[in-house]
Amino acid sequence: MKAAGTPSDTIPADDRGYLYGDGLFETLVAYRGRLLWPHLHLERLALGMQRLGMPADLDAIGDALTAAAAGHTEGFGIVRLTLTRGVGPRGYAPPPSASSRWTILESIAERDPLLPLEPAAVALSDVILARQPALAGIKHCNRLEQVLAARQADALGVDDVLMATEQGQLHSSSKANLFLFIGDELLTAPCEGQGICGTRRRLVIEQLAPALGIAVRFAAINADQLGDVTGAFLCNSVIGIRGVTSIAGRQIPSDERISLLQQAYRKESLACVA
């Protein structure tokens, strides 16, 4: 753990990340001493820092993440970075001379995140994914919507739940971005108003899908359009690309293109740490 570049093993009670969730975080995967797709995480972190007006030494953070990954020489590790605005006076207004604090937590991955999990059974959450363009796309520390949705998934005994916008459009799950195949197109909800622009979402959109000749379109559907879906999957850095077998009890067909994306994801991920 480091505070403004100084080693520390505590978080002060007046840290704004602790008090207000005034911070950002990234969850990266390490394999054989190297990080998978670090530039995608650091670019999103930089965007978040710009949005929140939160100064920090991005190069130093990158170096620390690289050093953390170096300790995972056997198998896969999970490296979690949390960046907060640091301490400040009482009140919501951030101090003009805030000194950001960043911490890194490491753990051994419970499974190989590049191998597909069994397809997920998901339900629909009644937790609305609120619109806030100022925070949309970035991975900020205010995640109570997702906490409530994940709690609901546990109560329902399903793998995950899908969250919808106030307009009833399916957007993402409690912990992952959502992709839906309808005919020849792969749809994913836009992130201009809410949600997180995931690193694996970006990888699918910019690299994996185009390489397979799969057309991606930014669009969301309502639950009553699920009958048109020919395949679905969730993705994030820890689960990788995970197929969906059912949504709210409706069976979702198994689409061969998802298997192709999963194979391409593993191949390209291993290549990036070779």
C-alpha cells in the first residue's frame, strides 16, 4: 500500500475514498509475472482521473502494478488497484491540493480466467441502473447499485442478474458487460449515460469481433425482445467471456460465435504476455 508514493499499511479514517467513495479502481489479471491488457486498464483509469479531477502519477501506478504482477510467476493472479483522492477537510467539496492515495491488493486467482466458465443462468434485477453521464464508463468506487443487484442474485440462487435502465433497456449484469447476438449483429449497450466501459468489452469491440468478421452495434433491448436473441455472453477481466444459457427463465440458444470469441480471447491474451 502506498500513500502519495510513501509506503503505508493503514488507510486514515478521513480518506475520501473511505468516507465518500471518492475514488477509482481497476482489477487486473496477472499471468507468469505479467499483466494482461494493462494499457486498457490504465487508459480507463486516466479517463476516470480526468473526469474526477483527481491528480496522480500514472507512470508510478503503472510501475507498481507491473511490480505486483511480477510476484505471480506461477499461474494466474488478481491485482486490484484502488485510487482515492486522499484525505481532506470535512465536507463533500474536494480540497484544491489533494494528495491522491493508491493501494494494491493481490490474490491468487481461483481459476484460469482465460478458460470459459459454464454458461450462466441469469435473472432480471429490479435495481435500476441510474443515468449519470459524468460518471458513465469509468470504474468509480460508488458501486452500491451493483452491491444491491449482486445481493439479489445470491437470494435468487442464480449466477448473476441483468440490470436495466429507467427506460427498461437491458444494459449489463451486476458484475459484467452484456453482449447479445441478434441475427448477424452483436449488440452491446452504449455507456454514454451509465454503466462501465469494461476492458474486455473494449477488447471484443475493437479487436476480437472484427477479426472474426462479427459486426458490433451499440444498442440495448427490452426484456420483451429476448425472443429475438440467438446468443448472449457476459465479460469482465476476471470471468473472461462467459456464455449465458438462460435469462429470466427463457432459454438462450448456444451460439457457435461465442466459442470462437472465447478461443480468440485466450489466444490473444496469452500472446500479450508472451
